[in-house]
Amino acid sequence: MEIVIGKFLTIFKEISAIPRCSKHEEAICKWLCDWAEEHKFACKQDKAGNIVITVPATPGYEDSPIVVLQGHTDMVCEKLPESDHDFATDAIRPIRQGDWLVADKTTLGADNGVAIALALMLVEEQKPHPQLELLFTVDEETGLTGANQLGKDFLQGKILLNLDSEGEGKFTIGCAGGKHTIIHLPLEYDLAAESSNFLKLKVHGLLGGHSGVDINKNHGSALKLLARSLYLLKEEFSFNIADILGGTAHNAISRDAECTICIYPDDQAAIEEFVETIKLAFRHEYTGIEPGLEITIEPEDSIKDILTEESTLQVINLLMALPHGVSAMTLSIPDLVETSCNLAKVEIESDSLRVLISIRSSVSSRLEGLCGRIISIGDLAGAEVEESDGYPAWEPDTNSDLLKLCTSCYQKLFGIEPDVLIIHAGLECGLIGEKYPDMEMISFRPTIQNAHSPRERLNLPSFQRTWEFLAILLEEMR
């Protein structure tokens, strides 16, 4: 096992040294094109930045169907508050801890660096395979942008192996669709009185997680808890919001959020005591779920401009009213989320509050219904609401020949039957299948836990097994 793991760690360290946050993947794309040139493989890149590298079939596989190995080049860039890591310039530092690979206070980027590593290793090790198209899409994490812009003549393959799904031993054959809404709430300002005090209210220490596959785990949303804290405080004290910020990405459940408030000096001690009671109440609610939950309030530097009383109430009421979490479960499949939304990110931009919400569903009418609810809330608050175009669900095919072959290979190799899943997350397969309707598709990858958070970790034995399975699967495609 150590030979394969050692080779993986070598190539993954190279990948990790290249900054590749979403929308900033130029360097990793160049690295992939250089790799193709070094190995004398044809490589092309479209206007969006997507890359396809064509690898000729090994001897005896010239007449086999072309297979697409697909992953994405970007990663979710999250870090712990105490980390000074600069994702624009610094290398991710993978750390081996026994059977697991983690990073130093940041996301690891195994989602989806493992896809790049698996594809390149398979070619470099000269495993038997049909002609391959190594498809690496861009900007997957912020809305499947690369796959959405993929041309209908970019690929020749009829079989697609997406390397970006659930853990090892799990084959995904369908996923939810989704879209984003962005709310812009106009704000009005007053000047703060010279006698005012300023406090920063912070909700932090939450687990966070992936806004699709983790949405039913009841992890706390820092933004929702911040909204509730402000609502409770407003019932007891007079204050104005000076600034508010929380969340990082549409597909990450918020772990941290903060709000600076302007108060009467005489209320400071009572507010600090009241916040302690709020913290204890929330900790009780999340007993056994959020062991690191913290709510703190501390003095903050003075800010000249503060929101008016009316704007302060509008912000609090809007954030309280907006939904977050599971909206509906799939009736025909136990424990599968059908529809959900993630209150993802809140910030003040110029003279408006910007709120980003991600909505997912495997039922298009439910998706539109939840979007309509959010738009209605925005309208009632006096805000403007934008909708993204979204991405389609991937409809499952339980009778696929590819699924049968994958299941057979896995059973022969490991002696157990794999799980076949439909997941509540957005995969590029839905968009690719829309452009290539005759393409058979399946999705799998090694076991990655806590994706989209600094607790992300990759199970190395599962990488070994996934590597062995992929090699055998391609060998069987003669």
C-alpha cells in the first residue's frame, strides 16, 4: 500500500503547492497543460478555462469506447480564525496523521485534488486503459461554472467517471439541482453619538460543513444564531448595527459570524451578562452536536456611521425570517434530503446588506417554490433579489450498463457490494449529461470527511482501494 500512497503524496504535494481557490485556477491549469506537454499528450482549453487532455489507448484497447475521467481544479478555501494562511500565495501544507491526510488549519483541497491525482497517476503508472479524456473543469465550487460553459463538441467520450462524490465504496448515480439567490437590502445611516460605546458580538467555533451532504446533520449556522442573538438583544436593549459579516461560500455552512453594535454606555455590563445567557441556551440546544459553540461580546473601536433604527430592525428581521436547513425529505428514499437551503454569506457592501443563499432540490417545482419563498421575504423587507440560472438535477439510471460493470468489479475486488446513492449535492454530471445526453455516467472517490471546512481530511487506505478499483474498472473496458 505504501508504494501507491507514497506516489500519491508526492503528486498531491505538487498540486497543493499551487493556489487554486475558485475563480483563481490559472496556475493549476497551466501546470496541467505543462504535464500534458511533458508527456506528449494533446491538450486543449476552452474559453471558460476547462481543460481536456487526450491520452491514447494502451495496446489492445484501441477499439474500446473513449472514457472521460473528470474532476474540477478549484477548491473551497476555508481556514481557522487563528491561521495566517494566504490562499492567494501560500501552499496548502498536507500533514499525514496515521491513515488520514489533513492540512494545517485550512481546507485540504482533497475535494477535488484527488481527482487530478488519480487521473495523472493512472496514466503515469501505465495501467491498461481505453483512450482517455482527462477533463478538468474550473470554478465548480461557486456554481459549476466551468461545466455550465462546456461546449457540446468539447468531448468525444461516451462514458464518464466523475471523481467527485461520496466516500469509497459508494457509487453516486444522481444528485440534486440548485440555484443561488442574492438579496440586496438598502440601508440608511446615522452618525454615532460621541458618548456611544461599541461592542462586537461574535458567534464562532461551529463545525460548519458542506451545505448539501451535511445539511441534515443539524450543525449550527453561525449566521442564524447571530440573527437570533440580535433579535433577543433587541427585545431588551436599544442598539444600532454598525457592521455585520459572516459566512464564506455558498456551499459551506457558516462557522463564524459577527456584528458590531452601537450601544448606550450604561447598558454594556447588562448586555454582556445577557449574551452569556444566550450562549448557555444555544449550547443546550446543540448539546452533543456543536461542542465548540462560542458566543462572545467584547469592546470594539468606534465607528462613525451606524445604521438607523429602522435599518437595524430591517436587517435583524430579514435574517430571522430567511430559511436555513432542510425543507423537505425525499419520500421514496429513506434519509435522503429532497429540498434545502443554506444561509451562506452576509456582508455590508456600500449602502446595502448583501445576503447569499444557496438552494438545492431534486424536484424542480420544490426548488422554484423555495426560491419563491425567499424572493417573497425579500420583497416584504423592501429588498431587491437576484436569481442565478442554476444547474439541473442528475436523473438516476438504475439499469445503466456502467453501473452494473462498476458493481461487478467492486464485488470481485473487495468481496462486498458497494452502496448505490443519490445525493443531496450538486455534481457536474447533471450539466454534462444535459450537454451529452447519450453519455453514461457514474461518480465515486476516496473517503473525504468534513469537506469545505478546515477539518477536511482524506482517508489514505480508501485512496488505495479507489486507485485499485479504478485501475481494474478501466482494464475491464476492453
